[in-house]
Amino acid sequence: MKKVILEVSGLVSVLSVAGVKNRLEKLPGVKKAEVNYVAGNAAITYDEKITDIETLKAGIRECGYHCKGEMLPRHLCVTELPSGDCGAGHVRKFRLSCSKCTVTQMDTPFADG
């Protein structure tokens, strides 16, 4: 099982939440969906062998709401460190784990330019 938090915009009431929650929980592979109209998101527990994020996003859109995709914490700690491997002074951007979340380190090289 995997858990994802997807952005859902346009939710205005508890009735909106109920509609999205019911739709998501009827999708194959979805075990649980918690929708929050104040936060504008849906926390979904699903079996990644049966369904995927694109299917979940489509389910939200079928209810008439916008879904840009997975939400990341706004407080994500970002540090720039020299790569050292190429000798050309390129920089890599690291997202480090933070005491406020459980995001682990990810390495994304900057584009040359």
C-alpha cells in the first residue's frame, strides 16, 4: 500500500468532500480516501499494483474539481551543494529531510546553462 496527498482545488463544503471521497473510494485499488476542503487536498491510501496517481487525479477531475497532482510540504528544506564529480563547478539541488516532515533526500541536478 502507498499513501499520496493530492491537491484538490475548488472544494467549498462538506458535500464537495463527500462526493470526492465516495468517488475515490470506489476506484479499484483505493483502500481509503480522506478529503479536506480547508486544506484543499485528498490523502489517499491505495495499492500501487492496481492503480496509479494518474487514475486518482482523473477520479478527482471526474467530480468536477481541479487536481494538479501530488502536494509537497511548503516548508521543504533546500540547500545547494557543489557536485564535485564533474569538475566543471556544476551545482546540484538537494531536498533534505526536515524535522517538520518525512521527505527524504532527493538529488536533482540543475540544467546546464
